[in-house]
Amino acid sequence: MNEKLRLDNVIGFPPRRSVGRLRVAQVAPLFESVPPRFYGGTERVVAYLADALVALGHDVTLFASGDSMTTANLAPGRAQAIRLDQAPLKCDLGAHFVMLHDLRARMDEFDILHFHTDILHLPMFEDIASRTVTTLHGRLDISDLPAVFRRWRAYPLVSISNNQRRPLPDGNWIATVPHGLPLDFYEAPAKRGDGYVAFVGRIAPEKRPDRAISIARRAGFPLKIAAKVDAVDERYFKDVIKPLLAEPGVEFLGELGEREKRELLASAAALLFPIDWPEPFGLVMIEAMACGTPVIASRCGSVPEVIEDGVTGFVVDDEDAAVAACGRLAELDSARTQAVFKEKFSSLTMAARYVEIYARLLESGRARTNAPTA
């Protein structure tokens, strides 16, 4: 662990301090294993965070599906991740409530409870909210959320980008912590290819795979698409995207395993990220950077916070600019892209930032407990 841990670009941080061994519960959603076998953002980040906290010397218990793989202590909330369970009828809320109930029974075993379960836990842990952390992983421009976070105001919230928190400016935000990946995410030297560009993620209207196909075609690049199709997006895939897959130079690979995805990214000339929504973070952008592959991304949501324009990729305002950026890829250095990833977006850096948050919350709680009464 000889990584330089940078904490100076995080909102609301106190000076660094010496922190002893902490007992931390990491609480993941049960939809995917930790890490996921295929597509999955939140559970993948939780996997990297839990392992990095263990590497930093902390005692971590991971509440997640029983098919998860972790160096932490695993507390299975369900035997198998919900999405890959072939049972015809499943109750995802019931599974989460059972896991949270089990955590509630064990909560005194932990110094900090770190939730990644959206808002499901809010009614159950209000009495100990001051020693919890809730990282919000999704979009927040949803009509009912402001009322939720006004009602449960005591929970300390962490955003994954500054842009993510815009719809909830009055939330109880205590920090922004960008996602991180293991330093050995891609161990080979950067070796960017020039034969194709890639689209990796979900087939969904807000991800704009149709725009990626158009950009690649206009720029003269073959396009490889590695993406899953959720049930809610099957009609969009069938009606909009599937006809475009018949165009020359477009290859649809479906969902890839982790190793295959990394090789796809590492051998690509660029990752196309032509989104059309307020992306909270965009994990695949730093996955590409870890492989030394630049990103051509729309100026939406977190993109300008993640991509350094002209260094790790190009931030563009429209399709014409994205096509032009495809012609400028030779200006970017793969080794530099990989170096920026290691400096800013490693899982050890992410974990160290969270340790600072945990320490600050615990110190604040002790100060309140020991304060003299009037």
C-alpha cells in the first residue's frame, strides 16, 4: 500500500488524522452479488470499498448476497443475488428487510454502519443515524425524494459527484467521494488500440447507444457494444437499437464478464459515453481510464468531474463534436490516462476518504455525548 492518498479535493474534509482499527458494516443491495458477475455498478463499488478497507487494516463485515466474494466478513442477506436467481417469483423488498433486520440485531457490534441501499434503511436506523453513512448511488431528480430526506434529515449523506446532489441542495451532505477501482484493475501497460471504439453499459434511452452507433459510423470506426438489456428497456432495444445493429461495423456482444470487459476496453481506441441524463458518476469511465483508454463523453452530470478534457478524453457538447474528437485521439497519451486514474480514482484512495468520514462522525458523536448539560 504505497499509494499516495489524496484527500484535498473532497468536500467538507477536516485535516487528516490518525485513525485506529474501525469496525465497519458495509450494507449492499441484494440485486447483484458483490462484485457482480456481469453488469452492476453499486455492488461493484461496494466490493472494491470493502476489500480496500480491509487492506487498510479495518474490521469489515459485508451484508450482501451469499454468492458474494470478499476479503471482509460476509453476512449473507440472501443465498443468491436476486437478478440471477431463476425463481419465478421473488420479493426483493422482503429480502432487503430481512437483511436490515438482521443488521439491526447486530448493530452494536459496529462503530459505523455504511449503507448503499438507497432509502430502504431510513425508517429502521433513525435512532443511530449519527453513526451511519448513506452513500447515494443513483439519480436524485425524482419528485418524492426531497420529502424523504427532509423527513429523515439526521442521516449523513455522501454523494459520488458534486453534480449528483444538485436536485437536493438542502440534503444533509457531508462529503463527495468519487468511486475507485483497485490499482491492479488492469495490470498490463496501457496499450490502446485503434481498430474500434466501444460502448459499455446498459441499453437504455438515457445511455444513448443509438448516438454511439451514429458517432462511430460517422467517424469511420467499427463499434463494439457490451451491454445488458433490462426488462424495462426491452421495447427500446427491440424497436430502436436492434435495427441499428444490422448496420455494417456494429457488433453487439451482450453482457460480458469482468475479464472480457477489461480486455474490450483496453484494446479500444476510445470508450464512447454519449449519455443524455444527469449521470451520478459513470463507473465505466474510470474503468476505461484504468486501461489507458480515453473517453469521449457528453457534457452531462458528473462527466466534467471525471474526465479531464484533453488529457483523459474529450468532453463534448453534441454529436458533431464527438465525431471530431474521434479524429483527435492521437493527441492523448495512454500512459498519462492510466496515471491519472491511479492518482485520483483508486479504491484505496476512496477507502481512505471514507475512513476520514467515519472518524469525523465518531468524533462528533463523542463530543455530543460528553458535552456538559445546561
